[in-house]
Amino acid sequence: MKLNESLDKEGRKISPKLPDHIKNYMIDIDGTITDDVPNEEPERMVTCEPYPDALSTLNKWYDEGHIITFFTSRTEEHRKVTEDWLEKHGFKYHGILMGKPRGGNYHWIDNHIVRATRFKGKFTDLISKKKDIEVFED
């Protein structure tokens, strides 16, 4: 994927950005693309089934050129079983980040645009809605 060069107000290079039409999806695994399997029960990571709408939607986004990265609370100890499971079920993806903090209530602060969508049981294409969000004071 070609990144676009970015410059600050003084014309100095800063972190590059993806083209506007490409999204960098960070997707949880447990409770989002399959049943919510806790790290304490890794044997279930092998037998759980993917949510069909998650598989088809994520693979469509991948085929459209978007970046798919799984960001999971599973530990490095679970990497092999996770990669094997994703391959077995045909998920297309670019990477996996293990060790996401557990417990939810995430608040991501970044110098790049961050959009968050809470999964509530069904994967579809995303739509735009107006919602209140927390931002830094100007």
C-alpha cells in the first residue's frame, strides 16, 4: 500500500497517511468475529465458529483494498491457534496485534483520525450517523 507523504505547517515531514479512500480497520476477534472466548479457555479458540456476516464483510473490505488488522486481547501464547483458526475459516487479513488490554472501556488517543464502531451482533457495511463524541478542548 502506498502511503501519502504528509507535511506539518512548517513543511517538515510527518507520519505518512493512507489514501483517503482506504481504511485501516482494527478488528477485535472474541465477541466480534466469533464467540467471546476468554484467554483462560484457549481450547475453545479452536472450535468456535466465525460469524458468517463478519467473514463475508471483512473479506469484501480486504478485496476492496482496505487494510485488515486483528487487534485482540489474546496473548502471544495464543498466536498460532489464532492464525490457524483465521486461515481455516478463510479470513483475509494483513496482520494481528496480540495483547490488547482486557476489560473494554477503550478510549483511543492518536494524532491520526480514529473512528470507533461498537460491534452489536451483526456485521454490515458501515453507514454514517451523527453522534456526540468526546474531543480535546480547542
